[in-house]
Amino acid sequence: MVTIRLSRGGAKKRPFYHIIVADGRSKRDGRHLERVGFYNPLATGQEEPFRIDRERYDYWLSVGARPSERVTQLVKANTAAA
């Protein structure tokens, strides 16, 4: 199954996550099909904490990809704010 989930990047104690579309069997930070956005939980000041390409996200949902719980929460929270 194809999933939309977070892939961790950044440095130790400074997490940064890419929102990726990947095969459910691949590792967390392994191979992915497409990168559709990012999430920066430690964003300060003018830094952007969250961005997603809604067009590509909706496309992947339409072809059967399942978002993780955390991605669903992030998208819902940031769509309501926008």
C-alpha cells in the first residue's frame, strides 16, 4: 500500500520532516515516490512551519494512498488556519 507519511531529517535534537509518498514496506527514511511538503516543528520567527502541495496531496489520495495519522492531523490543522 502507498502511504503519505513523515520522513525525518535535520540534526540531532533539531528535527525536520519531509512529507513523502512511499510504499508502506519501505523504511521511514528510505526510498520514496515523491516529496509533497515539509513540517518544521521548531520553526521560529519568519520560518515557515508547514507547507504541502495540496494538488499533489489530493492526487495521491485520489489514487488510493493512505495518509498517516500525524500527516492527517497536520493537514487538517493547517487547512483550517488558512
